[in-house]
Amino acid sequence: MAKKRLSYTKIMELAKAYGVDDNAIFVSAADRYSVQVDLIDQMRKQIAKDGLMIEHTNVKGDVNSDVNPLTVQLPKYIDTANKTLSLMLDIIQRLGNKAPVGDKLGEFLNEQ
């Protein structure tokens, strides 16, 4: 089952609702997450453009096929972004004010 993609805007709204949107640790993590998501999107676009296999010429002039190096790096970036997102949600949960009316965090986590 595919999970919904987390929107940066929704996370920031959640942080504001819990009063951590100006917390230095949260802001730092949010900035990192934003950069990570942008990098992941760029990597996916480049893989779609280049394909899973690439050709390169070695020093002898021979053309070799090889796995696109981005396919190796992409899972690492995704894992790092997931950890950063987990940190952001943990900050909201632990450092945020008591759950606002309707418990937005609970609703949000149940959607996933």
C-alpha cells in the first residue's frame, strides 16, 4: 500500500499548531529536510532522464556500460530524509504544546 507523500507545508502547519515552528532545533531540521527533498527530486529526475544504466568512456577510449551512480545514492538520501522527518515529528511531539483541539498530530499520523 502506497503511503501519502508528506508535504512540507503540512508539517510546518503542524509545527505552528504545536508552537514549535520557531524552535531552533526544529527550524534547523526543517531547513535540512527541505534541501534533502529537493535533492531527492533532482536525483529522481536525473535518473528518469539518464536511465538506470549509463555509458562512459575509459582512458583507453573504450565505451563501458555501468549502473547509474545515482541509483546507489538515492536510497541513502531517502533514508536520511526519513530520519530528518522523524526528528521533526519527534520535536513536535516532545517539545510542542499540549495537543490542540482535534489533535492534529494524531490525525496526521493516522493518515499515514
